[in-house]
Amino acid sequence: MRLIEIGHRLRQARQSLGLTQAHVARASGVSRATLVELENGLVRDLGIAKVLAIADVVGMTLEATPAARRAGRDFLALATKAANVGFRTPVREVDVLRAFLTGTASAKARPHLRRLMEDSPPEVIRGLLDQIAGWSKPGRLSRNVEKLVRELDVDSKRVAAWMKNA
């Protein structure tokens, strides 16, 4: 399970209990900014002790179980592999995810993301957007993709093909 999936579930639990981010952050000993980043899938790395503390406050537990095979394709993993073709230093899944969720790419990830957007079949990008949409607020993903496309100067005709479903 990815950190973004954990953050999404923790947000759902927090909201179902009617707790504010400030309350959960204070009770778990993390900053509100860290909690916001975790819930939005933007945190790059977070120690297990902090995740467990947050989970405890919202009445959840984490357990290690053998990973089940995912139903369908994992488009984030597929897109990350495609983005890394031809590059000596790879970009990580979290960097690809962060770029699509925020609409900005780090200097290190820009060439990889441009390659991904220019060379990948539209089905891969649409699958990636569908997968990420489950972790994003409605409308935010399409705005951030448009922002990312402008930042990377990707051909707008290609973008129109994938944005039909986003």
C-alpha cells in the first residue's frame, strides 16, 4: 500500500469522526502541515511511528499482510517505468504522483515527466489519471494536469486526448 492510500483512508476516518486536522495533529504529535500533506498524498516520506500515532487518534490500526495482487493494472507503476526509459537516474513513483497532484514538477522530474506525456499512449495517461483521481478532490486533478502541461510545454493536442475522461 502506498503512503497516499494510507493518507486517503486516514482522512476518511478523521472526517467520519468529525475531527479537525488541527485536533488530530495535536493529539498525534505531528504538525498540521504534515497531516495535510499526508492526507493529500504530498508527503514524500513519513516515519511509521508518526503514521501509527495518527492512525491511533482516528481509531485505525495498520498491519502488515502479504500484498494481494491488484485488480487491473497499476498505472502509476507503469507510468513511472515509462518515464524512466532512457534516463540514467530514475524518477520515483512519489515524484510522478506529486507532480500530478500539485501541478508542478521538481527540476529532477521534469525531463522524465515530459517524456512520459509526449511518448506514452493516451491509454496509459488516462489510466494514470483515473488511478490518481481516486486520491484527489474533484476538479483539482484536471486543473493541476493543465498546469503541469503548461509548465512542461507539452503539445496540447495530446493533452486533449487524455483529458476527455479526467
